[in-house]
Amino acid sequence: MKNKSLDEIRPAGKGVKTINKRPRVVKDVQQPTVDAPPPSEEATRIVIESNRAKERLIESIKGINRLMNRSVLPENRSVKENDEERALVAELVNAAVAMEWLSPGEGLLGMATLAVRQGLSLRDAGNRLAYELEQTRRELGVLRNQLQGSGKDG
């Protein structure tokens, strides 16, 4: 098994997979006889705002993912880096609130999905560290036994 360093660990890149159900075939479907009127200006405006809010939320999530890939300890970060981090978190929250206002549940779902992905990524990183620590402890034990054995011979 090839061990990866922490800077190689990336958050999940794909969304949640859903189980596809077979489409139902509906018989005797009639085409509408009256043409539907074009959407109103208000409906069009809402769709445009919703699309902008989704794009803003997606960009904010990407920014948070970039933050998660940084490997600088908090005490080694500059004031500028800390300010950028705070700004990105604030933008994520604002984007989620805007999305939530336009489409209730969608902003919250985006935040929850991000949190779950990051949690899984952190779990994997912790598991890798625990495995490497256990390997190091075993190697240290072997070295101690070798040193104790060579001390007895002399």
C-alpha cells in the first residue's frame, strides 16, 4: 500500500451517487392542445438569480476545498492568509443564505454536502496518520529490541 502525505489528500471530488430507477412508461399521453405562454419577466428574473446564486455557492465551495488542501499550521499563517480564510468562510455562508432564500433547502443541502465530504476526507486523513503511527511504533519496537539485544552481547 502506497502511503500518501497529507498534502496529497484531496476532498471527495464527485457528488453523491443516486440509485437510478427505471422510468415508468405512461400510456395514452396526449400532447397539450394549447401552447404554454412564455414565462413572465418575474419568473425569468428568479431563474437567473437562482442560477447566479448556485454558481456563487459552487465557487465558494471550491474556495473552501482549496483552503482544506493548505498544509500550513495556524501559527505559521500570515495575517493576510487568516483574513482570506475568514473572507472565504463568510462568502460561503452568504452564498448559502442567498441560495436558501431563493430555493429553500438547497443552500442548506449544499452546506451539508460540503460538511459530509470534508468530514470523510478528514476521517481518511486521520486513518492514514493512525496507520503510519502504528507502523512507526512497530519499527521503533524492533529497533529497541535490536539495541537491547546488542547491549547484552557486549
